[in-house]
Amino acid sequence: MTAIMRDKIWHLERINLFGELPAEDLKCLAERSQMQQIPGRTKVFMPGEAAQRVFFLKTGRIKLSRLGDNGRELTLGFIEPGEVFGELTGSDEELHETMAEAIEPSMICTMERREFEDFLASRPGLSLKIAKFMGFRLRRIEARIQDLLFLDVKSRIRKVLRDLADEQGVMTPKGLRLNFKLTHEDIANLVGTTRATATTLLGELRNAGELSLDGKFIVFPRSPANSQS
């Protein structure tokens, strides 16, 4: 086995979905996949491009978005290390409906979609695990859309940032810190508003003590009860 193949298997073992696969299955995936370094703020794919590959995130973070007819971006969510993204079913002519962008330097594993579907066909346990994961992601997106419909903009900002901190944050002496950086434009795209509105409302939330900044990281301060623990 070559050093390159051992390196690919090492990375594949650390993708959540593949952690329990036997060595032969990992070798099979490694032979069919490619590892790719993606610089921050770089597009992985765009709407309308052929959806012929499936992607697994090893390190970094990927943003999934839709683009409206007016070109405005609506962020659907973020892919965390260990997760899969890209269309997994459909015809060979299927096109991407979303945009994927690395918001920080990232490493992805990619392989032909048809080859991955053939791999899954004989591994029902892994197929079920992926189906459950994709269903969970869809429910998160549906919840985000409900928030867009029923909450005012400030409430949407408060909720989406708190949800992200709960899912992908770390507790620090200052409070619960979101562990990746978001620009005001990123936040605006998460809640369906303009950058200027997001900037104004973030200032109001900071002045009210509901959140703060630690460098460029958003922090939700500890409650008095938690501060005494």
C-alpha cells in the first residue's frame, strides 16, 4: 500500500459516517475518492452545475445556500466536519440546486456519485445512516424556513445565532462562543435581510447584553446562575 493510499484511508476513517467501516471498505473508498484542499471563501459548486459527485467534509466548514432570481443569497445551513453534502440521488443529468462555499480553509473527500451509490447498494447499514442524516438536515432547513415566515428580523438573528452556538459552539469563561467567524453579510444571508439591517440589529443585541464579541467570534454571555457554577 502506498503512502498516498494510507493517508487517504487515515482521513476517511475520521469522517463520521465511515468510522465503523471495515478496512476493506475503507480501502475501496480510498481507491475511488480524491482528497482536495479548498481555500476559504471558495465555491465548491454552483446552482446549475452537473451534480455528478458527492462530497465529504474532513476539516473546515462549508456553507450551503440558495440563490434567488434577484441574485440574493439565502443560507440554508453549514456542513460540519464528518458530514456529507451534494445530491445523492437522481439521474445522471441532475444539476445542483444549491451553492456550496468553503467559509474557511477546508479539506474535502470527493467521489463520483454513481460509484458511491454502487458502494452503498451492498451496505444497507451505511445507507440507512446517511438517509437518517439527510432527513435530520432537511428538518433543520424546514425549521429555518418557518422562522423566516413567522419571526421578526431581530428574533431571527437572535435565534439562528443561538442555535448555531448550541450546535457548534464551545463554552468559555465569557460564555457560549460560536466556534467559527461570521461576517455581517453571512448573518444577513442566514435570516433573509440586508447587511445594513443585520448590522443595526446586531448592535442593538450587543447593547442589550444579549451577545458580545470575542475578537470576531460571537459569544452569548453566561447567565448569572451559570456564572456561579
